[in-house]
Amino acid sequence: MSTTWQPDRYAALADAFGGLVRADRADTVLVHAEATVALEAVATSLAAPGTTALNLVSSPYGTLFGDWLAHGGTTVIPVTAADGRAIDVAEVRSALRAEPGIGVLAVVHAEVITGVVNPIDEIVALAREHGAIVVTDAVAAVGGLALNPDVDITVLSPQKALGGLPGLAAVTVSPAGWAALAKRADPRAPESVLSLTGLRRRWLDTGRVTIPGIPSTLDLSAAEETLEAVAREGVDARIARHVLARDAVRAGIRASGLRLWVAEDAQANSLATTVAVPPGIPAERLAARAGSLGAPWTEGIGRTHGKLLRLDHYGARARFDAVLAGVLALARAAGELGVATDPGAAAAAAAAAWAAGVL
Ligand SMILES: *Cc1c(COP(=O)(O)O)cnc(C)c1O
């Protein structure tokens, strides 16, 4: 792979990221760092005293985003999802009604940590009615779920469902998103790598003739390869493969006798499946046993620690063998620890669901 980067190649890479959102009029800027840095850039660029944001929290990522906004002077109103559930649209509606000054709504589209997908289309529609711009963390969702093209600011990165590496992120910004950023920018602030308006000035406003900063060309080249592979597969086919993985894991877990953490199918995302740890079983022992049987079930993070295990099935892991091994290993591991499970039925149900999706 060539690691010589000129502005036109850099612009094409940005456009390839932007194309995944399918927004008509959005620009795409690249952030030369992991996705968390891009999220911090969005939050610090949007934060300003005298502004109010509705922050929908369904994992520690949402909490952190709200903390960044609040640190920058924004009044942050949180709406928190219940365990095992997506953000409640009715709660969003009443929070918006209660506070006419909300100018920004922030939400994580899909959560790898909990396995939840938030009802992004309804949330965006409510924000539109209210006149608030919408920011989404689509780091996990992109490539695994259809994105909402009307979102104003979308953060993307290659390392989850796109199957790439974490060294680069992209942010799409709509005209309304730029207007909100411009209104909130502090004219006295020094130049900052976290400033989206700074990126705009140094990249878009120059007519994309000068690469802003000194990116890691290895990371650019890796991301380019990732997006080429996604284009070869077709993003819709890739999304369908992820959805199939979800359906097969969920069918298998249901048949095993274990309990899905996200009870409602419509609230379960296609990136990771979470399973409730059976009462009386130490989560770490269950994870270790499943691991030794060949499947990487990992423990919950933050509030869900000890309560759930999760299987990532995004990127290269959205495949039948990985899904089948995951279901079988967890059912067997739980059985060995004294939980009544049926590994054979679990494997058969996962296989049947996969077959139903591809045949
Ligand atoms: C993985 C993930 C991130 C963090 O990405 P990093 O590149 O590891 O910083 C942020 N948000 C969501 C929803 C994620 O799944």
C-alpha cells in the first residue's frame, strides 16, 4: 500500500467515510486519532456557556460526552436508558417539551457495551420538530446498521463493524451543524486540534488543497484499505451480514435457556449480543469458562459489571463460525457451572436462524 498522501487522496478518503452516512449536504472532516478524541472534539467544539443540551445516556460513552459538554459550560439534561433497554422516546419527547432552550441533542446510535440500539429515527424526528441539532456517536453502528442521514454531526471510525483499525476517525457535519458550531466557537480560543471549526478553516475553507496537520499516513492507508473492502462487499450487504449474526446469536441464546440482556429484538443491535449472568454465577468464571471453550465472551463495563456477558460479532466476527462457537461455548460453560442449559438446542437454533437468513 502506498503511504504517500496528497490532498486529493485525503479528500477521497474523507468522502468515502461521509458516503457511509448518505447525507446530502454534509461535509466530512478527518480526525487524526482514535474515535474518543473525535467525540471529545465534537463535545468541546459544541460546548458553550448559555447553551443547553439533551444528552441521551445508554452507556459510559454517553456519560463522558455529557461531562465534556458540561465542562465547557453547557447545561446538560440527561435522559438515561434503563438496564437492558434503549432510550425511551416518550422520555425524550417530554424532556424536549420541558426545556425549549435545548439546542443540541446527543445520542450514541448503537452500544457495543450493552448490545442496545437506540431508536435513532424517532429521536432525530423529535429533535427536528424542536429545532435542536443532533449529534450521534455512530462509531459502533457504522457498517452494522443503517445510519440516519439527517443527523447533523456523526462520528465514525473504522475499527468496529467496518473491520478496520482504531487510529483515525471521521466526523460528518451538516450546514446546521456548522452553524451551531460557529455560533458556539470562542473567538479568543487558541488554535486547537479539538476544534472542528479550526479543521473546517484549515481544510474545507482552503478548498481542500492542504492536509490539515500531519496525520499518520499508515493510519490513513489502513482506513483507505478498510473502506475499499467495505465498498467491495457493499455496505448494505455488510449490514445484512451483521443483522444475521445478531438474529442467529439471539435465537441460539433463547434456545439455550439463558436470558438475553436486551429482551426486545427491536432494541438489540447487530454488533454485540449481551446475556444476563444467571443468578449465583460469578460473571468472571462464566467468561473464563466460555473463553476456554473458544469464544470471547467478555464482562460488562461500568454499571453492567457482573450482570452481563457480551459477545462481539462485528467486522470479521459477523460470520457463522464465530456466531455458532459463541453460542455453543456460553451454553456449555453455563451448563458446567450448574445452570440448566441446552447447548445442542442452542447450536441448532443459531444454525437454523443463519440458514433462514442466507437461503
Ligand atoms: C468503540 C466505541 C468508541 C470508542 O472508540 P475508540 O476508537 O476506542 O476511542 C466510542 N463510542 C462507541 C459507541 C464505541 O463503540
